[in-house]
Amino acid sequence: MIRVILFAAANCALMAQQVKYGVPVKEGPMDSLRLKDYRPDSSLVVAKTKVTMARFPVIDAHSHASMSGIKTRADVDAWVKTMDETGIEMSVVFTETAGAEFDKLADLFLKSYPKRFQVWCGMDTRDIDAPGYPERVVRELERCYRKGARGVGEITDKGWGLQSSEEGALPRAKRLRLDDARLDPFWRRCAELNMPVNIHIADHPSCWKPLGPNQERTPDFQGFNLYGKDVPSYEELLATRDRMLDKHTRTTFIFCHLSNVGNDLAALAKTMDRYANMYVDIAARDYEIGRQPRSARAFLERYRGRVLFGTDMGRERSMYEGWWRLLETADEYIPGRIWWPYYGLELRDDTLKSLYRETALKVLNFQ
């Protein structure tokens, strides 16, 4: 009798598990499908607008020589051709280097197309505990400026310290942070030279969450995961940003990827209201603005003059065209890079002009 009752209870539980939202769920071939292989075809019949050229001239304030595969003059020529075809007037190239490597890249871009590129240098983070480091890092900044650098970036701290990674990280207490007093002369000199600084602080907040069925981003991004690793929390890293901004009100800081707070635009807005010298770019955060088009549009309109356009995704023509479709059209259910679809923002002309070019003209150093 007990055995029959247990079987009946188990059977009832199984039946309850197989009903979702009133629909009986049956076993089938999709039960063995891996999540990363799931690529559903949509039956929606919606507009698919192809935008080959940006509506207004664009300054791409976030690109990389390394990510774009630039090594030769022919590579630069090919990039400029794509820029012409898609409406990019100028690209800001982050070399992330100093010394001889910066000089090589500066010559490659500026001697070829001085009006089409800005080159930005990196920061010397070698031997940060050595005597005279604050003076040395400033001297190299000044040398790069004379060689053609007009900004600094991308400066990154995902928790391992500035310009460091898990493999090369110092002990946690010794890592260089944005608010480190040793960098105060560097930030001040950037202001004096009118060199904006592009900073990648923290990372997408999902990186601090466990990998598994509730992880927000797809397996393609699991290599960025920081859960359980020897790094400060997401909130602690953002606090280093704020402490730096408190100290250096004259330096122009551009926090890329919407300062990695694109998932909470209300919180980002509060921070931007507090710091007048804080700017952001939208590079590689198409998935943040595309999944919340109404909130993102309101944010971009409200902070017109504080947000710069950037790509950070190579130099393929299709990549640029994807941005134009997202920002300029009202298309719905646009295939995205992560998991969720995008929805076009259909930005007003004044917002587009500011995002594409006018803010960059105000913020960047064109001397």
C-alpha cells in the first residue's frame, strides 16, 4: 500500500513538472539540444532595413589597431575604404602601447592618413613600485604626445590592476588602481595636455555571477567570468572610478561600454549628474541599448553631449551597418550578438548628430 502511494505521488510530481503555463511538455529530440547550439528561426514578419551609410558623418571614438588586424599600409588603406563606404569620417585608434611600439603605430596611421585617424597611447605600467615611477609615467606620456598621441586609452582594470590580466597580476594589495596616488601626476598632466582618457572599469556585471543556467550572457562570454576569483567586487571597482573622478575634476574621462553600467541606466545617470567631466561611449554595448530601446533612447537624448559613438568590434562593413540599423531605424527583433534580439532606437536627428560627431568634436583634442 505504501509502495503504491509513493509511486502515485512521484507520478503526480512528474506530471506537475511537465506542465508549463498550462501547456503539457512532452519529451522529444530537442531535449538533448545544447543551449549554445540553439538558433531558433523566427516566424515574425518584420521590417529589415539595410542602412549602408550613416545618416550623418561619424567619428568612431573607440577602435583598436590590434583588434582591427592593422599591420601594414595596405591594411590601413582597406580600412579607410570601408570608412568611406559606411560614413566614418575619422576613427580614434587605441594603440594601448608606449615606447617604440607606439611610435611605429603612430607613424603607420598619421603618415598615411593624418585627417582620418587619431592615435592614442597607453600607459607605462612597468615597475610601478620603483622609485620615480610617477615621474617616469608622465615623461612617457609627454613623449607620446609629441609623437602624435592625442589621448590615452584604453586603460583597463577588470580587477587585476591597470593594464593587467589574471596571468600577470600582482598580489591584490599591490595592484595599480585608478585612484592610486602614484597616478595623480599622470591624470593632472592629461588635463594640462588636453588629452582625454578612455577607461574600461570593471566589466559587465554578469561576470561576477556564477556560470550556469542563470548566467545572463551566452557561453561565448564565459571566458570573461570573474566569479570566485581574486578580484574586487563589481561595486568596489566602480568606487575606484568615483574616487578618481572626485580628485581629478579637470581631466576628461570617457568610460567605455557605458562604464559597464549599461544594464542600469538610472544608476549611470546619477553618476554622470555628479561628475561633469565624465563621458561614456556605447562601444560594444549594442546589446545593452538594443534590448531596452525606450530607456536607451531617453538616456541618449538626456545626455546628448556626454555620449560618444564607438564600435570596438573590428572594421567589417557589416559591423558598421549593424550600428546604423540599430540607431537609425525602427526595426524590431533584430538578431543580436548575445541572446536577446535588438529593437531599433530610431534616434532623432539632433541626437544622432551629437552621438555620431558633435560630442567628439567638443571632447577630443584636434590640435
